[in-house]
Amino acid sequence: MSMRKTLQAGRLALAACFALTALALLSSQPAVAAGELVGSTSGLRVPRFVSLKPDRVNVRGGPTKDHDVTMIYTRAGLPVEITAESENWRRIRDWEGAEGWVYHSLLSGKRTAVVNARAKEELVPLHASAEGDSDVVARLQSGVMGQVRRCAGGWCRIAGSGFDGWVPQERLWGVYPDEKVE
């Protein structure tokens, strides 16, 4: 084989190697539907729900430690929505609409939700199964937080301190309408 053919074969092999590596990297990324935005750093969908890891989280006015602390969360597990990314910082929004920036390591992929009653004094029924005519096993106040176990068909199973049952998905803040959570 001539030197020229050997170089061409080597270049083709190298190009194939690069193509396979690129394909492997692309296939390992999370699936994102067409038209959805992805975070510049994480490659994950934005917006998305996550929860707070520690029981004390400083929220800043911008995406660096040089920005002032604008509020402090003191509730581990609180669901928040990531609305933007800037390097290792995430802009979040809570269930009352407050926004700010937190360092990414203070957030967890663990899904939680807050009961969102329509009226302040209303109690939201917690059902034994994902059916409106199933037994009501408890009634939850607005603001009660629970871990999201599963969501499908417009219902979510949530569990917390002393309760476990099903709530209509529309009555929770921390999951999107019709989102499936497994």
C-alpha cells in the first residue's frame, strides 16, 4: 500500500472515530422535545422543577457570590423551578413567585410539591387512589409539602409526614400540567 493510501485510510479511520464519539455524546444527553429550551451548562430542560437540598439556602440577586443575599430559605425539600442557568448558578422561582439565584449544588433532582388550594381556607382532599370517587384519606392545607412519588393521568401520588395518597395534579405546585413523573 502506498504512503498516500495509508494516510487517506488513517484520515478516514480518524474521521469515523470522531463521528462515533460525537454520536455517543449526543445519545447520552437527556431527551428534550423539539422547541424546548435547554440549560447552557447542564443541558437539561429549562424551566424544570427541582428541590432545595439543605435546610438553609441563600438566594442572591445575581449569579455570583458578589451579589447580595436577597432571601434565605429554611425548608429542605422545598420545590423550586429553575428558570435560567449561568455557569454554576441557577435562577429559581418558588411557589409564591419569588425569584433569585442559588448555587447549583444546593439543588436536588428529588421531586417535591406544595399543595396549592384555590382559596386560603380550602382543604384539598387526598384520595386513596387516582380516582375522584375514591375514599378521601385526608384533607391537606395549602402549603403542605410532600414528596412526589408518581404522576400520570392528571393525578399525583404524594407522601409526607403522616400522609400518602393521590391529589389532582392541578392542585400541586412542583409538577407541570400533564407531566408524567415515575
